Amino acid sequence: MMKKGIFISVALATILVLLSSPVMARGGKIRMGNLKIVPSLGLEAIADDNIFLGNGSNTTDELKESDSIAHVKPGLSFDYTMEERGTVSLGYEGDFAYYNKNDKNDWKSHKGLFKLDYEAPGGLIAKIDNTYTETQDPFGGYAEYNLGKKTERWSDDLKNEFGYKLGSRFKAFLYYNYYKQDYKADADFAQDFYSHEAGTGVEMQFLPKTWGFVRYYYGLQDYDSSGAIGGQTTDESNDSDFTWHKIDAGLTWDTGTKISGELNFGYQDKKYDNDFNYKGDKYNDNNTWVAATSIFYDVATAEDGTMITQLGLTIDRSQNQTSSNTTSYYEDTGAGISFKQKLLTKITLEGSFSYNFHDYFETDRLPMRQDDNYEAGLSVDYQARDWLSAGAGYTYKEKHSNYDANNFEDNKFNFKITAEY
């Protein structure tokens, strides 16, 4: 009954959005001086034709089944503006998913968020971005672990950037990043790890509002849980702990320009702490090029500078260790394009397409695995009021692997409303 009520609520609320008049639109933001408090609530209905991301070859671990899913997404944020210096925000985001037929797959997710963006007139720069997550979602963890399966875990992702302006054309930075994930089930011990990454960098302005940068990082990833498989133990003496050195270089742009994001390419050298895993398979040190490019260009803007037409490009490449008890890792190389178009001031049309190639190495004495991953999406959003919006969309995902058990296709249609007071 609850799930049916949620779907009915989504439909009725969407009708209200479409029929809302200025008399009905009494919403606004809660403000106390420079502090803005924003409660929010989102309702979403999804029709998914492959909720477990199976290929249909059997009715157990490759079950292909469709279902409808209702999401309730409460949120609350506290945003404080520091005049001429920046902002600091603290927030919560929840996601409660209810399946129509497969209610054992119901899951929930909680996120705590903190963000600081500070730039003093004297030249000091400080940016902190921290996200703490407790979730049971089936979207897969790091390295796509348990993709399509409800899995309970928590993670903490912290990014720090501290810098100083040196005149009008130079900036110097220090970086520190931390990540930790921990799975509830003992059987998932090989996914528990933490990582530290410290770095330094410089930026130089060589065109108006355009900066070139060079950054150096040193990092480590340490698997901090031990366990046994087949009577053989994985621990600190044979797990896949590793360190890395990385150099990045590229371009970035000032806020407010038509171009935003980063052009970012680099080179990474990876070295394992141990020589062999619990089976006696050798860990092989390696190096490769990496990328974290994400660029958006406002093709057309309104008189007030707001976006009308925007194009996007992403290029990414990274290495991902699959677990603590195997020598296997994969290189993830991908690219994507996107567009965003404002129509009649209140309607936004968005589309995207991406392709990622996963090239596995050291796959436990088996032939090397290779995956082609495709994703495409199209959505439309209607901003009925500054506090109320509705939208609908479609997403297609496909994985094609030389290991047939990993193949899947998935089609999703969604319908949502979001209110922010």
C-alpha cells in the first residue's frame, strides 16, 4: 500500500506542478542573515526492466527481472555566505527505495555533506569537500563490486585544497585527499580499504581567465581487513596494498566564463607493497597515463549571463584494484559528450552519451577480461516555480564483455518531482 501511495503521490504532485498558478506559489527560502536553510523533498517513480543487471542466462545470479521502484528523497542544507570570501554549507541527503514486487530489495541511503569554498582578498584559498555515505544501494561500489546487488556499506570521501595567490598571475597549492570504505558483511572483507593522497601544485594565468597547472601527488591504498577463502588467509603480508606517484597537467578557467571545468591529463606510477597474494600469484608494478577531464562550454547565454545552450566533454582514465586478495586490476578508459538546452525559460532538455573500456590485467591465471560499457540518457525538466520542479527521463546502459556472465542491458524510465522551500 505504501508503494502504491508513493506512485499516486508522484502523479498527483506532478499534475499540481503543471497546473500551479502564481496564487498557489507561496514558497521561498528560509533566511537568517547570511544563513540560508533549505529543506527539500523529492519523489521519483522508476520503471526498470533489469533491476539485478543480469543477462537472463539463469534464474539465480543472472536473473533478468523488471520492476517499478518508488524513491523518497528528503534533504536539508544549511548554507552560510561569507561576504566577498565564499560559502560554507552543511547538508543531508536521503534516498529510500521501495520496489513494487521485489520488496526484499528495498534499500536506503544517507549522506552527510560538508563544503567550504573560501577565498580571502589577501590571497588565501581554502576548499574542503567531504561526503559521508551509509548505503545499501545496488549500484556497485569501488571497481563495480556487487554491481546490481543490494550491498550494505559506508564510505567517507574527503578532498582538501589550500592555496595562496602569488601576485595576479600565479597560485600555489597543497592538496590532501582521504577515502575509506567499509562493508558490513564479513564475506566482503576484501573490499575494505582506506587511501591517503597528498600533493602540491602551481597555476599560472597565461590568457584572460585561463590558467595552466601542474600537480604532483603521492598516495597509498591500504586494505585494512583480513579474511580467509578456502582455508587460505589474506592479511597485511600478502594483500594488494600499493602506493603511487602521479603528475597531472592541464587547463582550468575562472568562475563566470563560458568555459568551466578542467582539461586534465597525467601519468601515474604504481608499486605494490607485497610480492605475492595468498595463492602465490605475483603482483606486478605498473605505470600508465591517466585523465580526469571535464569541460563545459556555454554556447549561448542570456543577457544576465545564465546558460541557454551548453555542451560538455569528459575524458577519463584510471586504474582500479578489484580487491585485496587478488592481483587483478583494470584500466578504465572512457569519454562522454553531453548537452543542455533551455527552452521557454522554464524547460531544460538534457542528453548524454558515454563509453568506457575496462581492460583487466592479472585476472587470476584466466584469459584477460575486457568490457565495453555504454550509457545514454535523455531528460526534460520543468521549473514550475523557483521552489518546485518536475521531470522525466530515460537511461540506457549496456555492458558487453568477453566473459558472458558480465553482460547486461538495462532500460530505465523515470518520473520525478522536487520541492525546495
